[in-house]
Amino acid sequence: MTGTLAVRHGVTLTPDPRRVIAKLFIPGEDAAVVRTRAGALIDRVAHLDDEETGRLLRDTFDRFGTRHRDLAGTFHHHYDLVRHRIARARDLSPTTRLLVGAYFSHEYAVESAALCNPSMVAHPDQTSLDAGQLRVAISLRQIGEGHLSSIGFATAIVGPGRRLTVADRSGPLVVGQRTGVRHRRDLLAAGLAEEDWDNEVTATVLDALPDRYDEAAFERVLGNLPPDLLSRSTGLDTLEHLRRIDAASYATTFPADTALHERVLWPATPAESNGMEDARFVRFADESGPVYRATYTAYDGRRIATRALASTDLRRFEVTPMRGPGARNKGVALFPRTVGGRHLALCRADGETIGLTCLDGDSRWQEPTPLHAPRDSWELIQVGNCGSPIETDTGWLVLTHGVGPMRRYAVGALLLDLHRPERVVAQLPGALLSPDTADRDGYVPNVVYSCGGLVHAGELWLPYGASDARVGFATVPVAALVAAMVESPPPGGRDG
């Protein structure tokens, strides 16, 4: 049976409620009827005497200072965000300003609800290792209060053999600082085309922008638009659309002295305000050298959108939108290199079929070619990938997921032709990894799911989320996995 191929390991990652960040808190804005109480709160804090103000601030630092990096800086920042509510802000002492910032802050436990859907790539740092070892970076979907997802990380060492050591994840967490980015004109054009927003204002802006530009250049172009264009009935709406589409691209950077497991990729735009879900990381290599790339799902509470991450060091990340019919749904996974000069990705554009999509010259992911549709009993609801294809001597190894009765998720596998990935060479007859007794209970029961594994020394390392309650690890020899596969029928169903 294929289920006996994978060996589960005893090492797990579980949600840790001590992993917290300090967020802005505006009293009243979490109510059903939004009504900020900021002004009244600031007045009450300002009327405290100096002795009480100092005591409260010292007590706050004693309680929370060791749980956060530069808590005073956070309080200063949050004070700056609300000081417009203060009639005579200059009259407040530095201590009172810090205390105001403390009252407008709260802790958020990033993984208090769930920890799941990992992907695994080789770590940028491969120093101080013994023979047969590989240091790996593990991305994690971490879910906190309100089902809000962010992207976290862990570090581990695999090998020699099936040995696995996960590094300690303690220490204060850091949310990346949003920084400037060189925007791409082609992505702006693709976004406007996707939303069918073509008029004289957008055409004028695209014509005036260079291939790469910064925020200042973008605003200069908007500021120089002819008044007779802006006075048209669609003028102001067009400016709003241009700014919103342009803002989908940004960069976030972490301090150099932070460890990988301390870094949190936190929602930074309205499109991802309700979560950054299921990052699929891959180490991409081309003539310019290796770079880490990933895709994830941005969620604003109503709509989903596919986003791409790029980083050379897992410290500075550039975020860009993915456009086109091939990127219209969840579950896009990039190939680790070009194939025949083409940038390729797996996708699930129709919500239930694994497809192959190609990036065109206009930075749009094309209509996908179907690869594998639901056909076996354990995957009849839908199929999708479990991360980027893994290159092997015999073909592209694709880990899949299938959904069966009672919304039970299991992991399977396909093999694609190395030179023509449109052709499915073989598939595993049945699931490779299914929820067992230990895996079935959790935040989302009856699920095993991965966002990507890797091969080291002939062994497939597969990190997986178990019912969103924990992250486990399994291994299987690649040769044994490929040998267990059988010739695949066409995507539409079995022959005969």
C-alpha cells in the first residue's frame, strides 16, 4: 500500500501562545458600530498626575518589555498615529506620550489558534554543519484571533539520514518594516487590464511611466495629469484605482540581527488585511543566481488574490501581484527554474483541477493546461498541489492534495515529464499521507496538507500541517516513491 511509503517522525511544531507581536489598538473600532473613543481616552491619560504616569509606565515595561523588541519605539510609533487627537500635544511630557502609546497598543498572539501548512527550502546559511546535514528554512501559516493569518518561520537541520532537529523558536517577534520598492510598469498595466480599467487617464499614466519607478515618480506622473482629463466623470475613480493597484507591490525588511524564526510577514495592504495564507516557498535558480520565491493567498475578508514574494536572503522581501487567468484562484506554485525558457507554475484556476500555467510577455499567467482532475475516491471533491514541483532525474515530482468524504484531505503524488511538464508521466495509486488517529483532530479536523517539501540525499522531506493543530514531518525515499507510481490516465478520466 502506498500509505506505508512515508515514515512519520516524532518531531512536531505546535502553536505557541507566547509568540506575540505588539499591534495598534484603537478602542471602539472593534465594536459592531465603529466609533473611536480615542480622544476621550487620551484626555483621561493626560489628566493623570506625574507620579501615577511614571508608575504605570514602569509597570507596563516590567510586564511586557522582555516580550518585545524595542517596546518603547512601538509606543512612540503608536502615539504618533493618534497624536492628532490631542489639542495641545506639545504640553504632554515624554513619559505621558509613551503612556498614551501604551494605551493604544495590545499584544496579538500570532499562532494562538492554529499552526499549519508549511513549506521547506534550503536555508541561506549552510555554515557549521556536519557531513550529510542540510539546514532548512520552514515557512508556516500561523493563525491568531479572528482567524487572521500571517507568515512565520522556523529553522531545522535534516540529515544525516532521517535525523531531524528543529531549532528553538523563542525570542521576541519582529514585524517587517515596509520599505520602498521599484515598481514595475508591466504589472501595473496587467492589473489595469485584468480589472478592465482602460481610459485616457490610465493610458496617459502608463505612457509616462518608465519600466521601473518609485513612489515619488508615480505621484509626479499623477500630479502632472492634464486637468481636462481629471475633470472627466471617471477621473477621480481612475486615480483611486491606479493607486490601489500600484500599492499591491511593496517591500518589507527585517533588522539584520533578527533570527529567521523571529520574523513575521504581517498583512501590509488592504487586499491582505484579513490574512496572508499558505506560502509556497521555492529556491529559484537562473542565470542571475538563486533567489527565494513564494506565492501566497491575500485575503481581505471577501476576496482572495494571489501574491508573489521574492527574497535573496529571507530578510528583505518584495511583494508583487500575480495577474492573469492562471493566477485567479488559490494554490499557485512556481517551478524552481525555467523550462525551455518558460516561467511555469502549477495552479488550480477552476477550483478543483491541477493545471499548468505559463507567464506571458505581458506578465500575465496564461489560461492553464489541465494536468490532473479529481478521479479517485479520496480526491473526488478537488485536487491541488502541495507545493512547487521538485526536480528529479526521472521527472518533476509534484506533491498533490485531494479532498474526499467528510472533507478529508490527503497527500498524493504525480510525476511530470522533465522537458514537457504538460505531460503527466505517472501518478501514485492512492494517497501517500492521510490523516491517522493522531492527525485527525484539531482546529480544522481530518486534514494533512503541505505547501512544499525538498529532496536531500535521495530522501523526500515532507513537512505537513495536521488538522491545523500542529506541523509534522514525514520522509520517503524518492526512488521508492517513483517506483510505486503507475502510468497516468488522461486528465479527463480513465481510458475505456
